[in-house]
Amino acid sequence: MPPLITPAEALELGALRDPRDIEALVERAWAARVERFGDSTDLCSLVNAKSGGCAEDCGFCAQSRFAEAETPMHAMMEPEQILEHAKAAEAAGAHRFCMVTQGQGLSRRDFQKFLDGVRLVAEQTNLKRCASIGHMSVERAQQLKDAGVQRVHHNVETAESYYPEVSTTVRYEGRLRTIEAVREAGLETCVGGILNLGETPEQRVEMAFELASVDPTSVPINLLIPKAGTKFGDRELMDPWEAVKWVAIFRLILPDALFRLCGGRVQNLGELQGLAVRAGVNGVMMGNFLTTLGNTPQEDRAMFEAQGLNIARQPDNGANPRPDNRSGHLEGDTPQVTETFLDDYTPSGEADLEVNLWDPSSQLRYRAADKAVPPRPDGAPNAWPDALQAEETTA
């Protein structure tokens, strides 16, 4: 379906400042979301299956080898470890599970481990499977599909006109080629970006309409978490009302896409996360993210239920991709704890179950602080918040 607003109208809405006007915009976006998706939800969780030491120079990312930021470091997980995280995600109420690796490609050995992990998740859980492994050929995309992946995530990150400020080692055109390879293999696409990288309102609108031309199944919206020691490390967090406003604008530009809030939503939105859900969101990335912490699963489920949305499994899970939820029962055992917990769950969160999700703050080792960091290819310095900069100067 084409956008519900024009670029000019999107810019007019982008100029709104009064919370009452933004709330009216939110209700407009909510109506568009409910018309297309009813009360269905699409809650995700992820595992950072390979972390740190990425060869690319993306200015927002702590995993880049050009960043001085503290970041988790670990080699490719074993297939059984991936499955362990998937089972925890399912027990927490996730509908789908995304397996993520750093960088723009995997070695043959790591790719085989990844495929084996996907097969285990497909055989032993009811989760829908997503992959995010950087650039790929049609052949690799087909191998992912054969292993059980249903959707591939590959962001454009920002507007094409602003992209050179974000990365110089990963080409924008290469991202589009990967998206086309994924589509050619018959897989669903998950394509989004990050707000608050320094782009103008015009460039935000540009990105949204570029996404509309790509027409992905799913659009993840990330909000920058400024990480000390990255190119964008000294930026301020996004104003919560500004973030809610742009979520609603993106919904009106991409009315048929499944929207999810991902990295940075906790830090940037704070108490307005629920309002952002009403601005047109289908789901969130539950639990923890690649290198930062998120809400608890109980908080995320309650946030959707407060809007009258259905977080439960649905009988048409595999038969109809919209409303998009999990696929139907697959061969293999699903942990009994999942059935018991989700069937007995109440909004009060009183359930006798402890679910251990991904926690990058405690489960991973971090890069040594004294490790040499090469200069960024674009010549830009890594940035530090004023408080940290002053602390280092006086130390």
C-alpha cells in the first residue's frame, strides 16, 4: 500500500512540538495500525551470536574495531548455545528469534555453525526465525532459507544522502543488493534504521520514503544510544516526544510494514514507551539488545496489554503471515515451561518462573581497555560525552 502522507505532509508533521498535537498524530497512526493488524503483536528477542572486532567503521557501533568503546567480545557461538538462548526467549513470551552476528559476512566455518543453530531452533522451538549476518549472496540466502530462516534483517541505517557520515566501509548500494538477494531467495525482509545520528528532519523523511520503495515486511526502528568512544558518542539522547512523533510519521509512510522498536527505546523514550507503542508499533525487541540492556519481558508484555493488544499465541500462526505471529508447531520438543507460563500469565506478572535472557553486562567478556584502536577511515575522531572528557582531562 502506498504511503498515507506525502513528503511535504511528513515534514509538516515533523515540525509539531506541542504534546497535544503529537498525541493527536499518535491516534492517527494507531488507527492505521489497528486497521491493518487488529490487536496482533510480533514480539522479538535476539542473541548476539558473534560479537566485537567488526572490521567496519559504522559511527554508531561499539563493536567496530575503530571504536574505543567498551564492547562485548566473543567468537561464534556453538549451535547448542544459540538454542539455549532461543528457548529462554520463547519462555519469556517472544514470538520470533533473531540470530545476529557482527560484521558484513561470516567465514565458512562460522556460517555452518550458524546454519546448524538455526536448524536446532526450528526443530526444538515454535519461534519464527530471523537472521542478521551482514551482506550475502542469493546462494547464502537460499541456504538460510533451507535451514529454517524465514526473515533476514539488513538495515539501510539512515537516508542515502546522510549515509557517508555513518559509514565509509559499508556501501549503501551494497546494502540494497543484499536486500534484493534476500528477496530473490524467497525470504521476508526486515529493513530499518537508526534515528538521531545527526540527520535532518528532511533526511528522516527521505529515509522513510526510501524504505517505502524497498517495501520490507518488517521495519525496526532504533534510537541512538550514544556510546562513549564512538563517532557519535557525544550526542544527546533523543527527546522522548520527538521520538514518539517520528515513530508515528514512519507508520503513516509505511502503513503495511510490521513496526518494531529496538535498540535505544528504553534510554530515549523512558516513560513514553507505551505511547510509542500506540504510535503504530507491532512489537519490540524483548529483553536485552546486542550490547545494552532493555526492559524485563514482564514490562514489555504489560506495555502491549495496556493498549489492549494480544500478546498470546494465535491459532493461525503458520497459516497466515498477517497478523504476523509465530509459525505453527514444528517437529521437536518445545519446553513445557513455555506453555505453562504463557497460559497462566497475568498482567500483574505473578508467575513462578525465572527466565534468563541475554545479559551483555554480565555474560560476556569485554575488550581490554588498553587495546590499540586504529584511526577511523573517514578521519573523524571518536567522541566522548563532556563529563567523561572532563574526567579524563583531570585524571
